[in-house]
Amino acid sequence: MAYRCSICGKGANAAHNVSHSNRKSRKWQRPNLQNVRAVVDGRTQKVRACTRCIRTGKVTKAA
């Protein structure tokens, strides 16, 4: 399973660690994903959603 939000599709982003001497090494910036019990198509499912989707109300949490 890919490290990706199941609501908006946000995934990992490639970037650089930059040292004081300006040497660059590869790093990954990953979204803050949470496992949430949500209502999808009228049924309760466990989904992996980023905190932005949870905060803005794109995910309706199951009771």
C-alpha cells in the first residue's frame, strides 16, 4: 500500500537536506496520515487520511 491519502491523493514529496556547506542529500517529506474509521458510501471503513482532510471535514468520522 502506497504512502498516500485515500481522500485527496496527497503523497510523499522528494526534497533535499541541505548542510551548512550546501551539500545536498535526498530526503522524503511525508504527509501526516492517520488511520480513521470513516463513513464511505454509507458504510464504515478504515481509511488513511491526511490531517488536512480530517480538519477541513472531507472525512466524516464513524461513531
